[in-house]
Amino acid sequence: MSGLFDAFTPPEQSVYGTVARAASADPVTSHQAADLMNRTGTTARHCAIVLDLLQRYPGSTAVELHAAQGGGSDLDRVEVGRRLDSLVKAGQARQGEPRACSIKRAKMLTWFPIPDTSPE
């Protein structure tokens, strides 16, 4: 993960080019939470964690990536999915074809880092 996250880089200037956002119809507390995540660098840190997982486990589903992080991480399954979307918007990841998830046994999207050398 080295070089992917600089704790002193404002989130708007991070390598991910994305920030946490709340929908305009969301309550004020959602906007406050998104602002806090951006100001503290949490969004950028979470993007770095998910990108690292994605580089180690290309072609995984979001549920598989969540499981691969092991203990000690503060990313829940929903946050992994949100940061995958952030990485796509930032040009750091792409969606692959759906396949049966090894954990949920249901068809789910797969995810790949960019640049990506894995065949599909």
C-alpha cells in the first residue's frame, strides 16, 4: 500500500480523485458524516485499503474483498462497495463480469484494478 495514501494530502487532492458524498435529499447528519470522512482522510485511507485488496485479489467480488481484509479493519461490507465505486470513478478500478461469489454463492460483480493485466 506504500505510496498510495499520504495522510497529509487533502482528500480532494488524493490519488483517488473522489470524496465521500451524501445525496441532496439525505439528512444533515449524512452530509456532516461525509464531510468528516473527507476532512480526516478516512475516505482516502479506505480507498487505499480497498485498492490494495483489489491488487492482491483481482477478479474478486466485493464480499470476497471484505472477507480478505481479515480482522483489524474498520471497513464493513457496505464501505468496501462504496470505495469500489469511488475507485471506478477515479479510474483506479473497473467492474468485471458477474460470477458466483465463493461466500454468498450468488452471482455478483467482479472487480479489477486498473491497470489490469488479467484476462477477461
